[in-house]
Amino acid sequence: MKISPLDIQQQQFKVKTFRGLDPDDVDAFLQTVAGEMESLIRDNNEMKEQQSRQNRELLDLAEKERELRETLLSAQRVIEEMKANARKEAELIVSEAELKGERIVADAERQLGELKSHIEEIRRQKIQFEISFKALLESFSRQLTCNEPV
């Protein structure tokens, strides 16, 4: 059975005529005990409230820590994905640049081949022109020597 401060304050004792207790002393003691008990109950309730607040704060902190861990893990996953995407994009850019470089070199080599062929054709035409021109000069020279009076 729980005893409250009010129970202590209202407690009555039977008074005996022989060797009984002084009612004023008993009442004063009961008032003191009731006051102490009331103070202890108040302190106990405050401690329970404080413990309850601290437990709620602890749960809140645990939840925030869990959320923070999840956020950190998500951020790490995003960073890894971004790195992987950047690597893939860099590899793609390098591959495209290599292909473009190979096409440029192949095109330059093709143009070089065409220029060499064109130069050879011009040389061949020059030689043919020189041969034709010498033959024409010789023909004119013969005609001139034939038409000269002896």
C-alpha cells in the first residue's frame, strides 16, 4: 500500500492516558515526514520527466544518426556513380578523338597519294611534251635543211 504525504498528515493516533505520545510532537513529526515525502515525490517525478526527455532525445539522436548514415551511404553511391560515368565519358571522348585522328591521318595519306599520282602524271606529261617538242623541232630543222639552197 502506497502512502501519500496527505495520508501522513491525516494519520490519527489513539491517545492513551498512561505513557502516551505527545500529540503535538507526533503532529510536528508527521508534518516533517509529509514535507520530506512530498519533496522526494516531487524530485522523483522531476527525475522521471528528465529521464523521459533524455530517452526521447536519445531516440531522436539515434534516428538522426541512422538518417545521417543513410545519407552518407547515398552520397558515397552517387559519388561512385559519378566517377564511373566520368571515366566512361572520358574513355568515350578519347576513343572518339583517336578515331577522328585516325580518319585525319588516313585522309591525309589518301591526299598525299593523290598528290603523288598527280605529280607523276604531270612529270609523264612533261616528258611526253619534251619528246613531242623535240620531234617537232627536228621536223622543222629537217624541213629547213631540205629547203635551203645548196
